[in-house]
Amino acid sequence: MSETTTIRLPPKLRARLRSIAKETDRSVHSLIVEAVEKHAAYEEQMRAFVKDALDAGEEIDRTGEVYRAEDVHAWMDRLAQGVASPKPKPWRK
């Protein structure tokens, strides 16, 4: 079951939402719920990206392995074309 949360919207934003709701035959409530859901998903995705980047940085610090982008792109292109190809070698260890 949903819980009630009260938010205060500036009059201009409330008017914009009413206009959009009327034009799309939706409720202001549904527009707000959709916006909050989208923003929550965005925030979760950004946090996951940052975590992955930090983890990758720790892996580089731990292993010292770094790959040149050109080598990785060429390898991925060969794989996409169905050409078996060994993984590129790190340029720094």
C-alpha cells in the first residue's frame, strides 16, 4: 500500500504539471510519481557507475594492469566480426 507524502511545489511548476496532465489525460499525481521513479533510477545508476569506477581504480592499483583504449577497441571489433582474437596485453604492469 502506498504512503502519503506531502510536497510543496512552486506555483509555476504546479501550473506546468496541471497543463501537462490535462494535455496527456493523466493526473498530476501520476506525473510526480513517474518523475520521482525516474530520478530515483537515475541516482541508483549513477551510484552504481561511481562504485564501478572506484572498484576499477582499486583493481588498477592492485594489479597495475592498464589497457590502451585503441587495443581494446580493436579487440572488440574483431570479436564483433566473429574473429577469434586473444585479449590485448596490458601496457603497464
